Amino acid sequence: MPDEFVSDVPWRWPVEGTRRVSVAYRAPAHAYGPGHRGMDIVASAGDPVLAPAEGVVAFQGVVVDRPL
């Protein structure tokens, strides 16, 4: 993992209870290649979901007709 992504900041799971990942991280072959640059975590409707660590939202918008 590149140093720019390594952190000593404490991280916690954003949901309580059983930890289940529905879609895992898939690295792209190159910077603009297909992949899944995060992981999707299973939660039930109405469950509280918290930020896993302190941070700043870097982007919020639509990419290829998909809200992010």
C-alpha cells in the first residue's frame, strides 16, 4: 500500500454487530481502469452508520449517472 494511504489514525468499523463486506476492494490495473476503490459493508435499513475515522469529504456528486 502506498505511504499516502497509510495512517496511524485510529479506525473503527462504521456499523455495530456482525461485520460483513458485500463487495470487497478491487484494485484497478491503472489509475483510470475499472475496479472497486472502496468496500461495501452490509447494514440493515435504519441502522446507524458512523464515519470510521476523522476526515474530510473530498467529493460528492455524480459520476457516469451514478450518485457518489
